[in-house]
Amino acid sequence: MTSRRDAVFDILRHSEGFRSAQDIYAEMRAEGAKIGLTTVYRALQALADNGDVDVLRTDDGEAVYRACASGTHHHHLVCRRCGRTVEVAGPAVERWAETVGREHGFSDITHTVEVFGTCSSCAAGRKAG
């Protein structure tokens, strides 16, 4: 990895949840790094291409990133309220994607699945409040 890519990855490894490129850029600049937003985006894209970071699209279409906790293909269960994210396996989804692809003459099937809901902590807080 390049030193800038390492620096971006280091921020994600020490972050609790998903972060936007703008958040990462602002943190790096606040720490005195001389880096451009375009460089942050390029580093994130390279990290995503290598499977080092997970990418999630928010409801408004913004890409957010976090260091990948698992080296294998997985999906995400995301709390709409606090952003807590759990990596989950989805063997039924894997089979379905392959089957649908084959039925329509597609090969080299890839997919991304994020399931959104409210985590138990947020649900308990909402009931109590």
C-alpha cells in the first residue's frame, strides 16, 4: 500500500462504524496531513477493490466505508438509528444470486446486500423514551 492509502486505512481501522470520504478527509486535515479529497477517494476505491474495506450506500446515496472485519464475502445488517453494523453470512442469498444470474444467461455474478433495521439497543431506548 502507499503511505496515503495506509493512512486512510489506519483511520478506518480505528473507527467504530462507517465513515464518509469527507469525514476521513476532514480528520486527516485536522491532524495536519497534506492530502486532497480526491486522493482520499482514490485510496478508498483501491482499498475497496482489494477487499480491505466495506462500502455501504446510505439512503441518500452517499458511499461510506469501514475496515473490513472479515476476509470473506459477507453482507451487512445495519441499524438505521445508530449505524451499528453486523457482518452476516447469507448462503441463501448466494445461491439465489447465482441461480437468477444463470437463468438469465449471466456469469461472473457479484452482489451487495445490506439489510437495514433497528438494533435492540436503539429499540429499547425508543420504548423507554
